[in-house]
Amino acid sequence: STSTVDESNGDFIQSFIWNTGDGGSTISTGNYPYTYNQSGNFIPQLTVITDKGCTNVIAGAIEIYPAPLAPTGEDVQVCPGEDAVLIADVQGTDKVRWYTSATGGQPISELKSILLTEVARDDFYYAESISEEGCISQDRTRLLVSTFEVPEVRLVVSDSLLNLPEATVEFRVETITSGDLATYFWDFGDGSVSNEPIPTHTYDQRGYVN
């Protein structure tokens, strides 16, 4: 907050005594910029003393609004190419601004949730809160959008050349990358499918499948 005094007769005023109302005070020879570090209602006072020893006290009222709490949220992980939604939770009627940097920059959205389409790589996003009075949270919340590792596998078949009518094949996969496969979907190429980890399928007609 900054208080000012008309100093058109400044040669008559010998000193200024500022009382900020929050425990801070100083003696100055003119205008006194001051930053309040806490919210609340304060009554600052200015005492002016002339070169003849006369005094005058001027008081005012200042209300300092509290800064809102930074948003809360959870990181999101998706498969490469999928869409992701980040959600920022705020207090009461507070609003949200999203950024791609921890400080500064231009907001990319003012919605509580943002949709990120076709995520291809890991990225950080930052959200800050804005109160009804226009106060901004002191910190921005960092949320991560990351992608799962795409499994690299190799298909293994028990036989690749078969004769009818005993054209039965066992299928399995060998995982090249680390981690276990959670689900399977097999398409045998003849209209049949399976979700078994190691399925066996019998072909009843001649042809080539891939």
C-alpha cells in the first residue's frame, strides 16, 4: 500500500511519523511506500510535525485481503496419443489460471479443467488461484501429464505352414521392453478373436492370414 501527502507546503512540515497499523512505524521526510505482509484491517496514522513543533494526526482505514490458497490436483498418465484432462480444485468461488511455466508467461486457460489432446510426451502445467477480490495465490501448483511406455513385443506362432483339416496354431508374445502385459487382444485374421494370454486357434479354411 502507498500513502501520499500533499507536500505543496513541504517547507513548513519538518517531519512525518508514519504508523502503519500492523506494528511497523518509521520516520520519513515525505511519502512512504509500505508493503503489508499479512491480511486484515489496519488503521494507519500519519503524524506531521511543523518546524514550530505543532502536530497533526491523520488516520485512515485499509483492508488487506488474504491471498487464496494454491489449487490442488493430481498428475495424469495416459497412453501416447490419448487425450488427458487436468483438473485444478480451488477454494469456494476462487478462479483458476493455467500456465506452461512456473512463473510469468501468458495464461493458456481460465477453466478449472483443461483438455490436452493426443498427448505425445511428458509436460508440466501450472495452475494458480484468483480470489473474488482479484488476489492471486503466492504459488502455482505444478501438475504432470506423462505417457506410459508403449510395450514392444514379438509375436511367436507354433507353426506358420499348416495343412487342413488339422490347422491348429498356438500363439504367444514375447515382451521385449520391461513390464508385464495386463491385457491381450488377438485377431486371428479369419473373423475370430481372443483375450487369452496364450490362445490356440484352429483354422477351418485355406488362406493366408497376417
